[in-house]
Amino acid sequence: MFVRTILAMSLTCITAGTSFAAFAAEQPLNPKVTANVSVQDPIDPLATEASSAQPNAESQISPQEQQDLNTASDALNNLQNSEDQNAAIGDAPQTKSPAQAVTKASWTLDGLNNAAWYDNIGAGQFPVYARAHVMLNNAHASPGAIDGTSGKNTLKAISSFQQMNGIKPSGILTQETWDKLVALHGSKPAFIEYTITAEDLKVPLAKSIPHDYALQAKMPGLYYTSMSEMLGEKFHMDEGFLKMLNPGANFSKVGQKIIVTNIRNELSEDIHLIVAHKGARQLYLFNSKNQMVGSFPATIGGTDTPSPTGTYKVTGVAKNPHYSYSPSNFVQGKNLKPLSLPPGPNGPVGNIWISLSKRSFGIHGTPNPSMISKSFSHGCIRLTNWDANDLGRKVKNGTTVRFLE
């Protein structure tokens, strides 16, 4: 039986994010993972949606796949009605008096690793959320950039984790949810002390990334702009949170010891089905047994440039793609001529591109991980670079991708 997917939640639309890109041509069947592939700006998504003659416009799927997808759609709609959308993330039934409540942990290594659940945590930035973020990340219910803060991405990660582990999804960090997180995480510490190595310092850096695409096109690569940015991405952390945990640290010094997350980087199973839920701004992943095995917060289209509707297939994966800007699609600043932007984690599509059978649309990374699901895209599915790479290692040619409202 198809395991029910997670609840849909309407998120507040904030500032628009950076542009996204798509392959200039569709990938052939049975594509190989490639490097230094050029990807182009999308053509007008409204125009492609309206064109019935568009090749590969919507993939044909089997009756069984359609039945599974219909079941998923119904389950999402039903779960939306059952979610407590007004609940605070940390709310739980009060079982202790305030005098008996657990003392809130500190931001030290020991404080983070020993942070324990307590009643009515409330909204804010607390060590208990930081530890929960790491455990959720390692259970493949990604909270996005780990920052120890409550919020919509935390709520969605908790809801996904609950769904995957037989707990009624609510998005509330209940004691039952906490206990299950701790049990699955085992004896591993959520945070560790990491020593910066000479290998870390070999990563190329840029002084800055200009907004103007014409200036970006002249750069050798759209690299990280600091070691703290690189290390934040390496450990799935918000850069500001990394600095907060390590005041006074020199991130460019070999031998410098810093507090970082103890995270995983691999989905445990191949992905059979991807559901991109526009309302929830979330990507849900299913295995061949139709069991949810992962979820990622995502930026999926926007009001002016919506994502497509329907069902499509993965057609290829490209790591470190170039980005081809064309003013015929949209005009960035005063750039009226086509430009080729070099690869790099701070490129418009991050450092990975997963193409779909819907021409010019795909799943990709981002130069702004802390803005995921809090901004707009131009139609594609934007993830953090680490979540996009995690997914890229586990999808195969022909993996089904379904867009839901």
C-alpha cells in the first residue's frame, strides 16, 4: 500500500531569488553523469505549458504509476486538513510544572550534544532545535540550512520525519517525536569538534560574486567567497550559525578547531518517485516500495513564472554545469547579449543540475541555501547544494517527478 505523503502547507512568499537554468537540449536516453555541461536560461514556462506540440511535454506513465500518484495526491489533500497549522513548533502537552522543566542547554559542544526535549519549547533559536536539526537531517528529513531556529522548514522536516516513522504528522516536536529521533540517531553526537585541514584550504575562493552576469562571465569560476561559506555548506550549516558557534575562530587557519554538525551525505536508497509539492514548497522522495524515504525543503516556481504541472521523468544529471544566459528569455540588468557563466557553487544553479523531460526545467542547487523555500524560482525546483547532490547520486534515468499544487 502506498505510504501517505506529508501534509501540504502554505508558506508566505518572500523576496525573489536568483534565476535558474536548464539544459540547452534534452539529454539522450540512459545519460551519464557529466561535468562542465552548459545549461541555458529557461524559455517562458507559460509558453512551454501551453504548447501541446512540445516534445517530451509530459511523460507517459504506466497505469500503476498513475494509481500510485493519484493515491499520493489524495493523501496530501487529506493530511492538509488534519495538520495543526497554528501550533508552535515546540508546543506539547504540559506535563511538568515550570519549576521541574529541564534547564535549557548552552551553545557549547557539550551543551548542544546534551540538549534535551522539554515542554513548550516555543519559537526561537535554541540548542534543542540545533540538535533536532542534525537528527532530522540524518534521518533524511532535511530542515535545509541548519541554524537551530524554529520555523516553517523545521515544521516541515518534523512532519516528514513523523510520516516516515509512523507518528501522526503535526509538525510539533513532541516527546514521542524527540525520543524516536534520539533512538534512530543512536550514540553518535550531533555536533563534533572539527580541525581545519590543509586540504580544506585548497578550495578556490572568489573575493566576491558580483550581481551583474556580465561580470560573473569574466570570472574563472563562481567559487565560494570565504572558508566559512565553504565549511557551512560542507556541514549543512547556515554560515551565520557556524560563526555564532565559533566566535573568534580563524576559518582559514590549518589546525583551527571548530564546532560543526555531525551530518550524513547519502540517501540510503535509490529514488523511485519524486513529488514536488508547490503549496508546501517541499520535495518528497519515495523508494520502489512506495515508501517515503526523504524530504527536502524546496523553492518551486513563483507567481510570475510557475513550475509546470503534471508528470515528467528525470533525463540526466550534470555536476558543476556552466550557465548560459540569454536575454531572449529575460533581461538581467543591462545585459542584452548572451553570456556564458563559469561553474561553481555560487552559480545561478549551484553545482548540480538534474534535467527533466519537460524541456528547460530541472532540479538544481543554489548559491543561497538559507533562502530555500523562502523565495521564488523561475519555475524549476531549487534545493540546497547538499540536498541536490544527495538526490543526484540516487536518481536514475526515468525516475518519475510529479508536480502537485
